[in-house]
Amino acid sequence: MLGADLIGAAGVALLLGAFAANLLGMVAKESLAYPSTNFIGALLATYASWLIAYMPFVILEGVWACVSLAAIFRIISRPRPAQ
């Protein structure tokens, strides 16, 4: 495997793992883990797509990373209940 293949495979594995964990009830989409895993996976997939110059996936995965990052910021900025 080439470097881009390994990076892309790692990114896709993270994306699919987060998706499967969510569907199986192992991680909630409202948790910080879900968008964080999506962000890292999408970022890796974006980079791998950039390395092989496949622009449709650069756009797809880049947007996925941006949306995941927005979800991370939303989660960390929401008010915490008083203790």
C-alpha cells in the first residue's frame, strides 16, 4: 500500500467505526467522541484524497470535517447543568 492508501484507510476506518458505534448504541451522536472521531477520520480521508489529487473526495471529506468540527464546537460550548 502507498502512503495515501494507508492514511485513507485509517480515515475511512475511523469514519465507519464511529458510524457503526452510533448505530449499535455504543456512542451517542451528542457525545464529544462521535464528532471528534468523524473529524479526525474525515481529515485523514481529505488528506489522502488530496495526495492522490481526487478533488471530489477532497470536497466531500473536507465538508465532512468542517461539519464535524462545527459539531465539536457546539458540544463544548453548550451550557453545563448546575451541580
